[in-house]
Amino acid sequence: MLSFLKRTPGSGSQVGVFVTPDGVAAAQVSSGAGGKPRLERCVFEPRGAQDPLARVTSRLSARRAATVSVLDSSAYRLVLVEAPDVPPEELRAAVRWRIMDLIDFHVDDAVIDVFEMPRHARGGAARMMYAVTAKADTVKQQIELVESAGLDLGVIDIPELTLRNVAALLETEDRGTALLHLGDRRSTLLLVRQGVLYLTRHVETGAVTLGDAGEMRVDLVAGLALEIRRSLDYFESHYEQNSIPQLYTSGLEPGDQAQLARELGIPVREIDLAALFDTTEEVSPQLQRLVLPAVGAALRRDPVAL
């Protein structure tokens, strides 16, 4: 669990907003029928548009809904550290001193939050956790930007954890889910079981994206397959888990998916938001790739625990 702000998300309609150098994505999710969440809105405005955040906000049906804003990957750093042996109320302060030599700006200028990793299956190993660090000025700018658009900001999150919320919806059996999201310059891989993030890795993929340059290069997909296979093997051995039966992707061309399936020896499927949500929204593969972190943010229901 992570939040730079300290207000628990509500149970009604919720908005996720993802501001990137290329544009603004937003999604609005509420409780739906038949146990499925309802995806009410799913929009993206490119940076070239005049005030893309205002244009996105004007297309939402409930502007005063609780909002979760997602930091762009360039705005924070994720650091894996050994968890300090201190009471929970002292955890952030202890982590602050542990990471002071691992970040490229003064620790006094940092906003820090943490979330834990699952313990090693055999015990004995040190308890590990991720520290999320961002410059205080960057977080302040994010708050001011979102609130100036008239949105009711409650939480600032990161893509790794918002994508985790989508992966949790995809899990249909008690064996975990693997999700690969192709970003503009790097891919994010998540391994999730029962809503818990076990592993996240990033693979640099350059600027080749869906609809941009056709199918990805064969060697690039092979490199992705190698990193995914290593991650799946680590999940099975380190945590003594059953093998994950399939990989879900967002942003890969069908030919790239087919090659990845051959390399990994497991089915590779494109995420289908229409199957996961009660929705009438028309979501193309390209739009889905752009808005997926915002959709995951709108799904967030974690209470504030730290």
C-alpha cells in the first residue's frame, strides 16, 4: 500500500488520472452489476491539445468523485531496501536514512513512502520492502495541477501499484497473474497473486509502441521473453509458488504476442477491458495501453495502513 496523501478512497465512483509528458489519461470507475466494476469513462488527451487535463476533466461525469493521481515514472524512484526493525510509526523515518545515499537529491527534499514485499518462502532472509522516493516539489506540483482542474484529489500513487489492481482482476485461479504493460520507452512486468505484488521489473524497449512502428523487432521480443522467464522462475523458486499459467499484455502487436508465447511456452493474451468491466466504452488497443495505469488507479480501494 502506498499513498503520498492520507485520505482513504471511498466506495463510490472514483477517478484515476495519469499525467505524462505525452498527454493525460483519465478513467472513472464505480461499483457495477454482477460483481464487475463499471468503467464509466476512459479518455486520453495528447499533450499537443490545449490544456489536456482540463479537456479530460470536462469529459468525466462526476468531477467531484475521489481522485487518485498517478505519478509518471520520471517523477519518482523505486528502491528495494531491507526493512528496518522498528515500530510501524517509525518506519518511514528509518527508511529515509537508509536510502539517503541511494538517491540523487538531498534526503531532506524527499517525500518517501513504502510498501512491503512478501517474505521468502523458507524464512530466514531479511524482510524486504520498496521505498518510493520523489522530490517534495514534484509532489506539490502534482497536487496543485490536479486540484486546479477541480478534481478532489485523495491519493497519489505509482503505476506499479495501479497496474497491480488491474492484474488482480485478471486472476481467475489461485496461481497468480503476470502482466506486461508496454510504455512509451520501457515495459513494466508485474507478478501478482491474490492482489499482492510479488515482483515488478522494468525492461527498456525504446520508442517502439503499438501502432507506431508495426511489430516490434524479433530480438526485442526475445529480450522481453528472457526477462519474463527469469521473473517467473524467481517467483516459483524464491516464494515456492505454482507456475503462473499465462501472461496478459497491453501494447503488443499480435505477432509479438505470438512470438512471446512461443518463447515462454505459455499462452499470451491481450487484456480485454470490456471483459473485466461492465462498460459501454469503446476502448481500442492503443487507447487501452495509454489509459491502463489510470484505470488501475480508479480501481484502488486500499485503506491507508502506514
